[in-house]
Amino acid sequence: MKIEMNNWCTLPTPMGNFRMYDTGLEEVSIITMGDVQQLGRTPIVRVHSSCRASEVFGALDCDCADQLRETMKLIATEGQGLIIYQHQEGRGHGLSLKIQAVQAMEQNNLDTAEAFNKLGLKQDIRCYPYVIKALQQLGIDSVRLVSNNPRKVAFLRQNGIKTFGLRTHPNIRPENAKYLKTKNDKLGHTLPLKSLFNSEEPVHFYHSDQPWGELSNFSRHAIYLEARIWPTVEHFYQAQKFSNVEYKEKIRCCLTPMLAKQIAYELADHNRSNWIDIREGIMLNALRAKFHQHPDLSNKLLSTGKRYLVEFTDRDEYWGDAGDGSGRNRLGHLLMQVRAEAVEQLHKPVLI
């Protein structure tokens, strides 16, 4: 395998523009944000195995597509990073045996580890020599590896790559909850599952496709305000920075909330003069609309009880907080206000 540095194409995605490089092999893809030769020291790296079911068809019973999407967001936030994508379906066994394993799970009520055992398969036969070759070719000897799989970490370290772990944060659904627990209990993964169910701890949210992602203003829940449908709260919020109708409509029509934010930044010279004074009121109205217009989201918000809500990030000291009190966490406070209003509404007497 050899990465052809000059043979690449742009890969436009909802998270921004990535690059896809030619490796000379159909089974290995190199995806970056930024020049592959200028990824910096200790870049974000994801070693990802293909999952046709979730990545192409949107299957909900695993976390493969979730992990890939989260990695792309992390890379987009930092502005650079590397994904080494390998066609290794079914933890290296291939698509045919993967289908047999899933069928065994469905028919016999087995977990993923039990299904592999029933078929006489090893739990994970994936190997990563192409990863080492790629990193060596790029002169990278230190990475921040986005993974909950200790086998990947061990493989890189055994091959001379200094490796720091970045855990992914699964979006737990009824379809994948048992699968995720099995990965931790029987396959040795380190998914952060326990804290999600601790009713005493603060609720941390940030990325829209991570746990509690519905609380994010980036979550894909449309709202109806000003006689318009806005794809997300973030679309509405960013558009209100401007009085110019053309600018507002341009932002409303952006494909993703990330792109809406980017366009608003590019137009920042045209912001309303009193934007700083009115921004919290605008965000609050948008959040009220979101949770009022989506009863399922209101129930999710109410399920947090009296837990403290925190937009957990060190990238926005006004709307978020990094967990050390350095940020104002204004988004969290507004959400708690919306929650309190919802509780009050529940206890209002019904007039007949």
C-alpha cells in the first residue's frame, strides 16, 4: 500500500470538506481533513472497519456509524485529522459470516459474543498492518486514537506508535443497548455506559448524536417560528443575527447546522448591532419551540428530573462549560428554565 499524495479528491460532507486519497488498494481508504502531509503532531486518528448495515442503510443495532460520525465531527472541530477505513466486516470475518451471526442472534436470542461462539468463530480477527504502513509513510509516530477497543490501542503501541485514547460516546437505543453492554462485558471494550444511568450526576451533552444529544441546539429537530420551518434550533439562532432577509433565508436553507454556523460567521460584519443583548432571548424562544413542538423531546427533558444540565465543552465559554466552572453554561441554564416551565405546565389544573 502506498498513499498517492497528489491523487486525492474533495469529499464534501455535512461536517465540512474532507479529502479522500488513493492508496492503490480497494480495501483501504485514507480520509483526512486538510493536507495528509500536514496533520500536525499527535493528530486525531480513527481506525475504522466497514459496516454496510449501519453506514449505508442506517441500521440501528450497533454503534459503527455513530462512531464514524462522531470522529468526523471531532476532526471537523479541530480542523484536521485522519481516518483509515478498512473493509473488515464482521470483526474481520466478512459479510457472509456476519449475516449468519446476526441471524443466530435474532433466532436464538443470543448476544453478539454468544452468536460468534455458536458459529465457532473467534470474536475478533481484524488486523491492522496497513494502518502502521500508512502512519509510517506519513511520518506519524504519535496519535490520539478514537476508539473504545483496547486491541487497537495495543496493536499500535506494539508497533511503535505512541497512542493516547479518545473514547467515543455511544447513542444508546433500544436496538443497540444489549450489543453495547456485551462489547464492554465480554469483548473488553471501554464504552462509557454507567454514567448515563446515574441519576445523581450532571447530564453532559454536546454533540447531537451522542447521549442526550437531543438537548443540543444542533439536534435534527425542526421548529416552526416566524412563519417558517427551520431545520434546527441552530439554523434559527444563527439567522437571527441578521436583519437582512436574504441572509436569513440563506442560513435557513443550509444543509446542516454546522454549515449554518459557518455561513453566519462569514457574514459576521453584518450582524445586528444589539446582537449580544438579544441572543439569549432568541435562543430561549427557539428552545421553547423545540420542546413544545416535539412532545417526545419534552418527555426526554423531563426525564432528567432535577439533574444539572451542562453543555460539556471547552470550546465555548459562554454557552458551555468544560466541567471546571470556567464556562458560563448559558445553554444548560436556559434548558433548565425550559424544563422548569414544562414541570409547571404539568401541574397546572385543567379547566373543564
